[in-house]
Amino acid sequence: MTGGAMDPLPTAPGAAAAEAEVDEEADPPAADSPVPPVSEPRAPDAGQMQVPPGNPLLLSLTLQELLARDAVQVELVPEKKGLFLKHVEYEVSSQRFKSCVYRRYNDFVVFHETLLHKFPYRMVPALPPKRMLGADREFIEARRRALKRFINLVARHPPFSEDTILKLFLSFSGPDVQNKLKESAQCLGDEFMNCRLAARAKDFLPADIQTQFAMSRELIRNIYNSFHKLRDRAERMVSRAIDNAADLLIFGKELSALGSDTTPLPSWASLNSSTWGSLKQALKGLSVEFALLADKAAQQGKQEENDVVEKLNLFLDLLQSYKDLCERHEKGVLHKHQRALHKYSLMKRQMVSAAVQSREPESVEQLESRIVEQENVIQTMELRSHFSLYCLHQETQLVHVYLPLTSHILGAFVNSQIQGHKEMSKVWNDLQPKLRCLFVGPHGAPAPPRPPQDGLSAH
């Protein structure tokens, strides 16, 4: 866990709601939450993230260490349940927990909501959309891939990976995991309430944190836009490879159909030549090579879809979750802080007005009590604001830990291209000798065609 200072406790159902806008005359939800006590950070438990001494804000992780935390597979279960509504079910297996459980999309939704409740200041990846009607096979497969990316990003995220709700989702095999997740979240606060360093987060932040936050947000936005374009082009290349495979297969079948044509040859068209018969005999067997070419092209497209497009999508999901986190930071805790300050200002003006108008002591005391309460609210909001920046600082580092994934993606793309062209080149070379019988010289001797002159015709 980050800094080894966070207890792996379940989530509070109302924590996410605390980020919503509050009415100007109503106390923000955080007013009822006690300020976390100041205490020294605890030593990290075994298996938790190693933190450099001195500053728990800093992460010391490599991409390989991050990927080694877990590898979760999400596969479609062939059998569908229900008499009228056919529910899609997924087999979710975790390498870390040595578990295999069955989950439906709504189970992922409850798990996602629980994560947001407990970790409102962390990168929680978005879920793919839910389609009620008309969910075709292509949509179901795309959603399965998205769910796999989601759960792997969560399973490898430092705070998430050490929390009990992850273990519950990946290993609980009871009949109703949704109720189990909700039960585990009762009466417990969010990460801010359970982190021993929350009250001291400001002490670990650099003086120019706001400038760094703005620069990091702009950088991530630019990286996201570039990788989005790379993903789109990679998808187009995969699509072209699949289309090329289909075209090669059909091309070979048409050649075979041409060679298998049984239409009688008119005597006046043959001119005592066996050209047509020789061509037919040669064309018959070409479909095998073209089918092999089609298979190689399809394999290359599939490999690049898994090793290039999916990894690009994984990184884009991570970057999108960072962008979403930045928006939650600005529209959530910062906005609430500003509203609390505004309400405090209104109370102070009312207090001055009451003093000028010499109101009854009871009303003045009530107003003073409300002002004190609002001061506590503001203090809590300030602590949450600093803790939010503390988490943002760590999440920014986590994004940069994932950046070397770029070399993995490019390496997979280049290797796929080299291997694909190499294998297809071999098939083309094996095919070339079989074409010699298609070109017959004046006395029936093979006459391979010469390269076309000027790119127009052969002489």
C-alpha cells in the first residue's frame, strides 16, 4: 500500500456521495466526519509496496514489478442462464489468489462503485457501457476485453491491490457477491478516514504542487491524444489484415473454381492447343497456398489486436482514469471547499449584523456555534484537499511507471510485422514455382514471364 499507512478496510457506501455539490445553506457531508488523528506512519505490511525512507509520497515501482502483482483472465462462460433474459457470465481467474470465480456485469458495477466510494482520490478505471438490448457477439467480446483491462489495472494498483474488497471480488465464490461487497462497506469511511497520514498530507507536498498538477494534467492530456490516434491507426491496420486474409482466401477459391470448371471446350476455340487444360490443371491446386496466405494474414491481425491494440487500450484506460480523477479533484473536494468558505463568509456577515443590531444573546450564541462548526468543516475540507493532491501526486507517478509500456507495444508491433512478412514471404516463394506451368512457350516448354517493362506490360 501507498506509504504503508492505509488500513485495508472495506468501503463506505456514502463516501462517493460526499463528493457531490452541497446546498449553500446545508453543511457539506464531510462536516459529520471527524478529522483523522495525527500519528506517525506505520511500517508497511509484508507484500505491500516498498516506500523510500523519508517521504511516503514517493513510489518506488518498476513496470515489471507492477505487472507481476497479478494477471487476471476474464473469459466468457459458454452457458447462458435465464429463461427469457439471457445473462452473460464471465469466468474471472486470478493468478495471485489462485482463484476462479464467476461474475456478471452487474457484479463489476457494484465493485466499481465500491472502489469509487472508498478511493475517491485515486484512479478508478471506467467500466464499459451496458447495453440492454441488441448485444451482439462483437459487442460482448469488446466488453469482455474492456472488463479484463479494468480488473487488471485495479489488481495492479498499489492501494487497491492490498484492499480486502479486491480479494473479495476475485476470490469469493458465494451466491451473492454484490451483497457481500455492500456488507463489507457498511459503517466505514473512505481512504481519507483510514489513512494515518491524511492529516499530515500537506507536509509531504512540494511547495509548487499546484503548478506541477497543472503541468502534469496538460502532459497527460497530450499523451492521451497521441495514443488515441496511435490506437485508431493500429485498429485500422488490424482491420486491413483481417480484410486481406478474407480477400486472399476468396481469391484462391475463385482460382480453384476456375480450374474446376467443367464447361466443354468448343473445338474451334482450342485450335489444337492444350493451353486451357494446362491452365485449369495448374489453377486447381492454388487455393491451398492462398488459404495458407489468408491464415498467415489473419494470424498477424489477431496477434496485433492482442499485443498492440489491447495494450494501447489498456494504457488509454489508465490515462482516461487519470483525467477523470483530475475532474473529480476540481469538481469535488475543491468545489466543496469553496462552498464551505462561502458559507462561512455569509455566517460572519450575519454575526456582524447581529452584533450591530444588538440581538438576543441566545441567537448570537447559536450563530457563534454554527460558525465554529463551519470552521471545523473548512478545516476538514482543507485536509481533504491536501490529501487529494497527495493522492494525485502518487497517481501521476503511477502513470509514469506505466509509460515504458510504450516500448512493449512498439516491440510487439515490429516483431509481428517481421514475423508476419517473413512467413508470408515463404509461402509466396513456395507458390512461385507452381506458376511455371501457367506460362507455356512455343513448343510447350515452360516460359516464366519477365518483369513488366515500364510497369505496363510484358514483352
